Amino acid sequence: MDRYDSQEPRKLAALDEVCGDYAAIFCDIWGVVHNGEKKHPAAERALTAARARGVTVVLLTNSPRPASGVIAQLAGFGLSGEAYDAVVTSGDATRALIAEAGGPIFHIGPERDLDLFDGLAVERTDALDNASAAVATGLYHDEEESPEDYRDLLARMKARDIPMICANPDIVVHRGERLIWCAGALARDYAAAGGTVELAGKPHPPIYRQAMKAGAVEPGAAILAIGDGLMTDVKGANDFGCDTLLITHGIHGAEFGSAPAADVVSRVLSEKGLSARYFMAALG
């Protein structure tokens, strides 16, 4: 849980109120820094100001792509490089799992994610019957499909006991105003069917250890984790021992409402066995 496991989180007006208490910030990207279509300027300013005060900022994302691809995407949104020190992705952590699995590997996801395999001496196959493992980075056509469209594919995988490596544990994300299904939904369904699933992104420890390394954060340093996903960002931070700043207008906005009071936030968190030291509507 949070280092400060209070029953009622404190509402912040600005990140600047507390960022001086921390050596590092681990900040979620999608839903906090951008919405899949454009950056959030207030978040950019807040993180840039935190770095100016000497706080290390590591952007931590369940994107299945390597960090270089995410950095290019952030630049495309116009996000300043002054807003962060490093980017760590679940794709980076997943590459180690792929290397361990060997091949042939069957890929489930859009072609834009194929850079996940760049530089890996692992054979890929388009034939599921030849595969020794499958890597799920998302849905092939995430604007059109749902997890239900993958029921037959997952059944074929289970019949052959093919393990799934999930490169993005998120279930859904916002792309603008639309909800987009992610690889985590396929991993959820495969695990429910009895399939073997390996995950490397939030809330699992490997991505946090990688963030410590990428940001040169010393063991025992005070870390503030910022995110909008309850079972990814908040749970991961709780398990890793970070304080948490919950963004309520993100993926769980409908649960919290437009202007939630501290007792409402506390109730929603406690119902899921989670805690947060702070909350705010949007990072600023």
C-alpha cells in the first residue's frame, strides 16, 4: 500500500504542493499526459516545473512499444522533452520475456507494434499451429473489434496450451472520447479460460524496477506515482511501496463523478483494496 496509507486522500490543487517531498515521480502517460490524440498542456507544465525543482520524472506506460517509439509519439503531440527524464514501457519489459520464450512467436496486434521485435533474434510466425508462444500487443483493429472477436483464436491457443505474453495489461484506454480495447482484455479472457499468461507492465514489479534503473533512483528514495488506472497505476504503486496521486478524470471518471469529494474517492479505492495519498481531477 502507500507509504502513507490514510483512509481519506487529500485533494490537491496543483502538483507543486507536494512534489518537493519526493526524489522521483513515476507518471503514467495515456490518460494523464495525453489522451491518445493530444497532449495535456497543464500536465506538461507541472512535470516540467517538478524537474526544475530537482525531481526526477520517469514516464511509465503500459504501451507495448519500445521507449523510442513512445518518445517519438510524445514529440508528435508536441510534448517538451523538458517534462521528463526517461520513458519506460511495458514493451521494454516484454522484450526480455520474448527473448526468454524463444520462438516461433505468433503476434496478436496491429502492425504498428512490430517494432517490439526489432533486434531480437526470435522467429515470428503467422501460423498459430507453428507457434511456441503468442505475444499480444493489442487487437488487430482496435477501432472496430472487441475481445469477443478473439474467442475462437483464444480457444485454439488454449487447445495447444500456447502461453501468452501480454505486452499491455491495460483493459481499455481512452482515445479522445472513445474507449479502445487493449491487450489486457485478451489476457484477461485467456487466463479466465485456463490459459497461461505472463505480464510485465503495470501493476507488475518488473516495470517499476526498470523505472528505478532508468531514472537512477536510489533504493528507499521517496517516489510519487501518478496515474488514472486503479488496477494498473494505483495497484502497482501500492504494491511497490510508492505514494500515489490518483487522477480522477481519467479512465475511471464515471466511477468518481465530475467533482468527487475525498470520502467518495476513499470509498471507491477501499472497495478495491487500494489507497492513494492524494487525488486531483487532472494533473496540473
